[in-house]
Amino acid sequence: MKNIFAVASVLLLVPLFALCGIRAEAQTVPSLESIQSPAELDKAIAARSDTQDSFYRRGLCALKLGDATAAVPDLERVVAKEPDYDFHRAAGLLAHACAKAGQKEKAEALSGDAD
């Protein structure tokens, strides 16, 4: 399980630090081994709650880890604020996450919005 969080931290934290203009050599960047739980990922995002990218990337991580249910709220937040985020990819991923999470009607409605 530790390796999963290490992968997630790379997907999530490295781009977040870059977005915030933080260079690894100038700041203390959490090591891959230091992030060992979803709560620690949540804490990293809480400090950057003003950017949609934080939530988008956590949603991507959840999907990559096979947890579509966890991805839905993050992707919903992104799509609600910016429907065309990442060239509409966020909306497509939200529909996919809803379908995987058993929310078929919602997934169909979101897929219909893409037309």
C-alpha cells in the first residue's frame, strides 16, 4: 500500500508544487516515502484548495487507484467551477467515475452534456 501512495504523491504533489512556484531545492518537499495515507494526501491538497488542479489530480489518482467513488466529489468540484477544465477531460472523467461508481443515470446525463 505504501507504494501506491508514493505513486499518488508523484502525480499529485510534484505538479502542485510547480503550480505554486515552489522549487524542490528551495523548499522542503515531502519525500515520496513520507506520504502513506489518503489523509496525508488530503492535507497536502487542503493547503492548495484555491486551485482546481489539486482536486483534479486527486480525482485522477483515485481513478488510477480504482476508487471511482472517491474520484466523483473531486471531479464534480472541478467541473462545477470550470466545465471545460483540461479541454473537457474533467467532465469526461467525471462521467466515467460516476459510471464506475454505479451512478449510471448521472453518468448518462453527463455524457449527454458533452454532445
